Amino acid sequence: MERPNTVSALEAKRAQLIKELKLAKKAVKAIRIDLQHVEAATRLFTDNTPRAIPRRDVQFRAERGEMLRHVLNSFRTAKEPLTSHIIAEAWCKERGLKADHETYVLMRKRVGACLNKLKKRGTIKHIATEGLHKHWVLCKER
């Protein structure tokens, strides 16, 4: 036996409760933020112990081995020797990072560390070229 009015009423009530739940979550978040502000202000006047400097979060974190895979894939698809600049630009583009100067320098350093690791393993080598940047190529497979 079907009861279309009952089902539609229950669906409407469900939608109403979901809307109320979202509003309640926003209210809880606002209350928590206000509470943190009050606690911080209280600490300013009562706490005389020095606070530890908070550890800086690592920006643009890559999953384990992700940078290495990107660098090796760049070498596999390259038709010419690569520099850390070229690989870092591709990394920023692939990840959709805002390529300001500081971000670019950070990514270039991470790529350089990965290149040095691959060099120690014997996977890549740098070739003699003119200019400021080292050019890298894959070593021949044994």
C-alpha cells in the first residue's frame, strides 16, 4: 500500500533537519572561535610562563615518493637534458601552485635535493654545458 503524502512529508522533514543541522554546525564553529579568543585574551593577563614557538607547517607537502616519481617521469618523457628549473616549473604547473618567487625557489630546492639523491644512486648524471644551471640526463640502463 503506497502513501505518497507520507513519503513526501518525510522527505520534506528530512531536508528541513539537514538545513537545521548545517546551521547548528556553523553556530558551533562560531562559538568555538569566540571561546578560543576569550581564552587567548585571558592568557595574556594571567599566564606568565613563556610559550613555545609553534612549529611551522610544511607548505605544499607532497606524499611520500611523489616528487621522485615526478622527476623520473620528467626524465622519461624529456627529449633534451633537464634542469631543476624546468622540473620545478612543471611541478608547480601540475600541482596548480601559485608560482610566486618564494614558492618557486622552495620547489626548485626540493627538486634539487631529489636530483642529488638520484645522482648518488647513479640513476642520473649531469652533463657539461655552458651557463649557470646544471643539465641532467638519465644514465644508461645496465
